[in-house]
Amino acid sequence: SGSKCDSSKLSALYPVEPYADEGFWRYEFETNDNRYCSDAQQTDHPSRPYCYDIWPCQPAEACTGGNTCKKGYTGEGCTQCCDASNKDNPNCFETGVTGWTTDGLDIDDFDKRYKSELKQYRYRRFNGECQKCPEQVIFIIVAFFTCALILAAVGYVLHVKKVNLGIFQIGIDYFQVLAMMAAIDIEWPTKILRVFEVLAFFKFDINIAAPECLTNVPFTVTYRSKWLFVMIFPVVVGVMFLGSHIGKVFYKYYFKNYRSSKKLNSHAHRLLALYLYCFYFVYLYTVQTALDIFNCGPIQSADGEVTIDNGNTVYMISYPEYVCYKKCDKNAEFCQRDFVPWAAIFFTVYGLGYPIFIAAVLLPEKNQLLSFRDQLLKAQGLG
């Protein structure tokens, strides 16, 4: 039997059953679910176990119509990517099935022998879209952290030699701002978008290393693990600086026989200044990642006419597979609501604490005078 056609939703076609056009997904709900099934759907079709609703996908190109996904996308509503967390998902292999569908490959028939004969799709989410994984993931990850260490070492050497790093700082700031523009929902030309993505290295964006593309490792890199890594990284580096300070104090005390507190801690201000200077370069990305937890909104069609659950449910903009501010299952890999308090703490410490501390040090009149004199001496090569 057919269905009544809802003319207000031009995305839905009704040959026999509702059919989702490109950019939309047909969701099914149990008929007795009053949240989604209207009285008319329950009374006009009492024999049906389900009622349907057509809702938009995010991004729209992820859904190719008929509840099928574009290559690299999977999950209900095509909200997931074929990354390492879906490495055993039969829909992320060349099986003749386009993305995720209820008529896909039977998981019970998906044994290791069959899996080894198929080519796996490997995609990761970057700037809100599922993009193909690079071929040499390990090499890119090693190169990413190696380049970061080299830049840190070069910066330290130049700092010791009293080379003014201001010009480099301005350049990195500029590249970081350009890199952030890639995340804006604008139809950038492909070449410009690729330039923005490469510049993401200058804000030390871990996503450029594509760690979620690692499949042959004993652990799976997920959004949760990446978020925690970014938040804890400044703390780990701070502990390393503290360890360096303690080690230098130990050396001075036992090998140089220094006993006065002033001599034992004469290097402390340089270490603190170096740590604050290093944090300056990751400040933007760290704060952006912390605020990403709060960046939620409804999923709407391109024309704004149709919204999932009429806007009553909001999703993370960068990772639309995660629902915001709702209780999750115990086995859920990531729950946005559980991370809201942590995100607030990290934003307070990093996003507000860092500039407040810098202002507290530089704004007092006495320190402004010392800073002015230091700049004069540095300009004469004496600072």
C-alpha cells in the first residue's frame, strides 16, 4: 500500500514507500512512538510496524539517495566516516554496497577470509567532511611531530642567540588564521581549500597527521582520544619543563655546591618564559578544540526548510554523529554531555587563564617600565 504525500517536503517521493532524495535520509520509528509518529500515521496505517520521516544529512553530499551513502561515509544518516573505528564495518569495503544500508552485507558472513579479499575504504573526518586517508599515515605522523620538535629546537637556539623572533611570530599568526578559514562552511575552490588544510600545520592541528587512519595498531584513535590528547598536551609539556627545572636545581646543588635560593633558581624565569612562549603557538588550536564541545546546532537542509527532529535535537557541528546535551548509552564511545564540564574547565584554564596571567605580569606600571627598558637594551644588542 502507498502513503499520503506530504507536499511540504519536496525531498520525499512516494512510489510505494517513502524514498529519500540526495542529501536526505529516511528514518524509521516504531509506530507506537508518539514522539515521531503522528496520529494520522498511526491510524491510517495501523498494520505497519514503522512510520517514516525524511531528514537532511550533514554534509548533504554524504547521502546519495535511497538511504545510501557516498563512498567513505557510513552509519545511519551517513554521519560516520570509514575510519579506524569502522575497520570491521562490512559497509566500508568494496562489496557492491554504497555506504551504509539496511540491505548491506550480512555481518555474520563477514569472516576474516572474505575480509582479506576486499579492498577497504579508509576515510577520516577533516573540517566536517569525510576525506580519503593519506597512503603513508605512519610517515605523516612521524614527520608531523619531528617537524614540531625541529621548529621548537630552532626557536630555542635563536632565542639563546637573542635573535628577534617577532617576524616569525607574525607569520605563524597569519597562517593560523588562514587555516581556521577551512572550517568555515563556505564553498571554497578546491585548490584554496587544500592550501588552508596544509596551513593547518602552523596551528599544530593534530588532524593533519590523520591518526584515526591507523588500522594496524592495537588501539583505535577516536575523536575522544584526540580531544583528550590536545587538552592534556600542554600539561605534559609543563611537567617536562618542571622536571628540567628540578634537574637543574639538583645539578647546581650537588655538583656546583650552590646553596642560596637565588642561585639555585636563577634559570627558572627563563624556563617559564620559554614555556609561555611555546604555549602561545598552540593557544589558538587548544582553545578552539576545547570550545568544539560546545559547538552544537541543528542539522538542516540546504534551503533551511527541513530540520532533523524539528530542531529539538542538536548535534556537534564538526562531528555530526554525536548528539549534544543528551544522555548516552553506557557503551557509547563518546558522549558530548559528559565532556561539557571538562571542556569548561580546560577553556577556563587555557582560554582565560593564559591571557589573564600574561596581563597580570605585563600590565603593572613597574613591569611596563622594566619591559620598556628591556626592549631598549635589546635594540642595542645589550638586552
